[in-house]
Amino acid sequence: MTSSMKDQGSGGPKSQTEPRPSKNLPGWTAGLRQLYDEVVEEDLPDSFRDLLSKLDDKDS
């Protein structure tokens, strides 16, 4: 497995900045941002990781 594949499942570096509240945004946007951030941080399923590995092997 390549190092880039290992990095893909980690969700990348966590942002140190909090979303800035805006008077123009409705209140539910903070909850949506939190849900999005949680999904982005999830690891890749093993089956998807295996598929990426097989595709990489075919390219080599």
C-alpha cells in the first residue's frame, strides 16, 4: 500500500480554525458543517481500500 493511500483514510490534517459565524448564514449551517467534518474524518472502508490497491496494481 502506498503512503498516499494510508493518508487518504486519515481524513487529512485537522483544521485548527473554527468556522466563522456569519450573520448571513442560517443557524443550521453550524450543525451541517460539524456533520461534514465528521464524515470527512472517517476512515475508508477496507473493501474500498482493497479496490484502490487493485487499481494501483493494474497501473504498475
